[in-house]
Amino acid sequence: MIRMYPKAAVLTAHHPYGGTEMMAQSLAYALNANGYDAAIFNINDESLQRLPALLQDSDLGLVMTTGTLPLGVRIGQTPIWEAIGPQVDFITYLIDAWPYDYVRVKPFRDYLAAHRRTPNLHLASLEGNDARLIGERVWHMPTGAYPAPWKRGARAHPERLIMWASAHAELAVTPIHDDFESTLRDNNPWGFDDPAIRAIGERLRGTTITHGFTAIAEALGMAPEELGSDADLVAVSAIDSCLKRYRRVLVVRALRDFPLDIYGTNWERYIEGNPNHRMLTPNPNHNHAFSYICQDYAGLINVDPNFGDGTNERVVSALSMGLPVANNFNLCTDALAGCYPYHFNPESIRAAARRVLAHSGPIPSPVANAWEHRVGVLLRAIAEPALAS
């Protein structure tokens, strides 16, 4: 038999709403479209039992993860990235703000150390600022779109906006609160006194920097590169979680007079019985339902509180379904047709929402938003780094 393609393994983990499994399917499809024979292995089910044999296959050319949890897999006593030969590229794909992975997942810290000295170990981040902060040989790969079948007939909610997000689902490992000052007092390895904490809180409320890590560094009076110790990153993760909550609540409250359906959890205390806002549960309750459900609405209100260069998949997925989007300023999407950026202040948010409701006409879906294109660009950057710089 002629073996035409190298093999690839996509490693994923269980997600309560199918998010990582959905990404793994798209990555496998994209790798196939770029010349690999890709198979998916979930570290939480029996498929993992087939992985050791593939790692010993001479045709294996690539291993890629969805997030950092698969880095905890060991082959015998060996970390998975050490169980492959030097001819196999290993790509860890960071799918959230990187400090969260650093403080929560010890194998990721070990992988970072190994990555710095091992040429076939790579990192890709869906957030460009994070990629630049982590260091050399860290590639920026935004997420692709998740299309769905086109609905026929009239939209069910043509005058309403949709938001797909939860509150109180942040990833900090230390206490956070609704206000910055309390969060800073509980996460203060720098020893700021109360006047400094109040000043930092004011700067965070007023910042126009979208990228959470950079906004926090500026509010603290530091350069992002200075926040490198383990204690720093634990505290930054907590402050970033507080910033994420603050910004999401700010958006929802700014839109109190707009017809808005929120698909998520833990919003009741913030919408305060507002008759314009409805709390709904997707059916099925799965991330992939978004691209089908969103087609019933006038437009999407999206919040990527800590991303400034590499937006969440909701934006490109909604645009691919012809839906206009209001999204916080983000270098990846600001120039896309049908995307209306906003700053995190109430009037800017409301202005963007009004533009979404007034939008008419078709919205093209750029080929650059397809997973096969995103993965192809990443693979070429890894193979020919001089061309990517």
C-alpha cells in the first residue's frame, strides 16, 4: 500500500459544553485538508488507549493539542512530548489567556521549560499579544469559524440581539470579587497600600486596553514583561478574572434598554429582572448549537474581555452565518464587514448595538476565517519560520 500522507494526532479533553471536542474535530479536518491523516484522541475516554501505538508509528509527523490539559498524559513515566521522536512536531494550542494555563496546569509549566530548549516543541496561541509575551517560537493562530446549516424561512427573533456568555465562570485559582479593590487586596504580592489599590482599581475601570494582561500591567505601573514570577501570574490571573467579570457585566448593564437574549449562566443578579433581557438555555446545550441558534437573531453582542488580537470563535462563526456583530476592539476582527467594534464604556457599547440592529445587506465570510486556512498558515510558519517573521 502506498502511504501518501504523514499521520497526525489531535489530543483533546472533555469539555462540559463540547467546546474542546468541537475544536478537535475542526483541527483534524483542517490537518486533513493540509495533507495529514489526522486522528482524534480524547484523554478522558477509551480512545487514549490507541495513542501509544501511534506515537511509535514511523509515519507520525505531528501532534497537536486543544489546550494544555492533554500535556498531563504520560506514556509510562514519560511526558507525552518526550515520547515522540525529534522528527515529529508537537504543537500545544493555547485556547485561553495563557496565565490561567500557567497557574492551573503544572505540565504546561514543564512543557514551557522543555519548549525553550527543544526545536520540535511549539506553542500556538489564539491571542496574538499572549503569543508575543510568552516568547520566541510561539505562533499566533486565531480560531476559525464553526459554520452550521443555513436555516430557511423567517428568523424567530429578528428584533432581538443574542449574547453567548456566562458570568462567574472565571478561571482564577485564588479569590476574586465583583470589585477590583477587594480582589487586589486578596491578590497583592507587590505589597500595594490602600491608596495605591484604589488608584489601580480606577485605572482598570477606565482603561481602553482590551488585552487583559497588558491592561493590568499598565494599571500596576509595570511592563508586562516584568510580571513573570509565579506569584505575579497567580495574582494577575485573579485580577484578569475580575476584569473579565467587570467587562461582561458592564456590557449587559449598558444594554439594559435593548432586547437581548443571554445564553449562559449566573446573570440573574446583574439583569435584576429587566424585562428586555431573557435568560435562555441552548437546545442542545452545546457550543456547536451557537451557529444554528444565532441565525434567528438580528445580531450578536460579543465580549472577549481579555483578548485584543485574536477573537473568540463566536465572532467569526456569527459572521460566517451572515450575522452582524458588536465586539470589543480586536485587531483580528475590527476590519471585517459586519463587525462593529466598541470600547468598554456604556455609550460606545450602545452605539455598536444600534449599528448591529440597523445593519442590512450581505456579510461575506473571508477564507482566512476557515480552519483549514488558519492551520495551513501555522504549519508553514513552523516549517519556514524566516518567512513568518
